[in-house]
Amino acid sequence: GMLGVLGLLLARQSMESGGTDGFIDLLLSIRADARKNKDFALSDRVRDGLNDLGVEINDRGGESTWTRK
């Protein structure tokens, strides 16, 4: 699916350049839209996929931030 492709692109970009911040921010934007539309399955897939790639999502006060583990 789309998230699998995005995850592979993120991993590949990370290996090639280390410059993934903008891509992670894009995924968080997609996740925020999914949450707003009550598509919690997609929201959880984005969070879990980023977690698997070493990115922790922090939800606080309606905003999401991220840190590398």
C-alpha cells in the first residue's frame, strides 16, 4: 500500500542522504489529516511505521511532534 511505499522511500532516503526531516513532517501531516477525518487505522499505521523506522511520535494538545529514538 501507499504507506509501505512511503516507508521504503523514507528508509532509502535515510540511507542515501540522512535528510529525512521533511519527509517525516509530510507523513505527520498525512497522519494529522487522517486523525481529523477519524481514520484512526491510517493514523495508527503511520505512527507504527515511523516507530519501526526509529521515529517516535509525541501527541500533545492536538499537535504532533517527533524525535528519533
